[in-house]
Amino acid sequence: MPLDDWQFWLVSLVFVTALVIVIKPFLPSRKPRSTRCPSCPATDARPKATSITIEGKRPE
């Protein structure tokens, strides 16, 4: 391994940078949702579920 060659270190740096760029989207984020997406709601609340009716009858 040519540890005294500047090209070795340049290619190694480029490889590590590319590896970080490729792997980063798959790693979990530690930031709260509100800072990741400013336009998203702060809570993870789901919309209220509605009951499905058949032929206009209310579920029992």
C-alpha cells in the first residue's frame, strides 16, 4: 500500500466522501421531525378514521 503517495490519499478521500454520500440517506436521523421538514406538522398525529357505512346504515 503506497502510504507516501499523494494520489493514494486523494483517491481514498474521494472514496470515503462518496461512501458517506451514498450511505447517509439510509441512516436514521436524530433530529425531531419539525426541524427536518419545516412545512410538516409538529406531531405525528394521523387523521381521524371514519367508519364505513354500507347502504346508509350506521355500524353497531
